[in-house]
Amino acid sequence: MHENDGQRWSAETDRVLREAGWRPGRTVSTEEWENALKERGGFEMHEAARRFLAEFGGLESTARGPGRTMARMGFSLDPTAAEWEDEIFDVLSEEAGTDLYPIGEADRRNSFLGIAPTGAVYIGRDSVVLLAHTAEEALEKLIEGIR
């Protein structure tokens, strides 16, 4: 979103992510999540999910309150939030028209976050909506409260 200044996202998003433990070049193992979700929900991790979780997996933000165009929602980028929710994810994937892999939850567990093989991020529980076409944009929208 901020290509002009060489930044991946806004200063506010950068601050919140760094407070949550993110650093440029951060990588964590996705193996435990991949195994748990495959075993308990039959989820097959795709490359976009692996890349996202390797960089952002395990981060959490409790920032809530007014945002730019909607309320900020706290989120947890822990895919095991959906490890037993394969039926919900089947419905959300069908509705989105793409294979969504769980990457966490938002809004006090009221919504799941899922990522498509293209890297697009979706949010929902009873129904699904496209949050953003990229992980960076999705994080910025969640953190800054942008619809």
C-alpha cells in the first residue's frame, strides 16, 4: 500500500506488528501448525499460507477501538484457532470460490482469517468477505480499522 516510500505498510501498522514481536526477516517454523491442522481438520497447507505463517504466525494484537473507517479488531495469527473447524472452512472456501487455509482469528474469536493460494486474505465465520488481496494490506486493515 505504501510502495512510494519503500514501506510495506503504514508506520502505525509497523509499530503494532513490532510490539507483537514481528521483525523484518522474521521466520518461524510452520511444521507444528501444518501437522496439527492436517491431523485434526484435514487441512492441506498451501505455499501462500506457509509464507504468511512463517513470517507472521503467532503474532497477536489486542488493539481495539475506533479505526479509520471501522472499529479496530484485535487478532491472533494462530491457525490452530480453526483446527476443529474444517466444516466451517469448507463452507467459507466454497463461498469464496478458493481454497482458504486458516491463519488465525479476529474480533475476539468472532471471525476466522483464511488465506487463498493467491495470498488474498478473507475474513468470516457465517459468511466470508475478501479482506485484502495481499497479506500486508490485510494486516494494515485489521490494525488500522479500514473496511
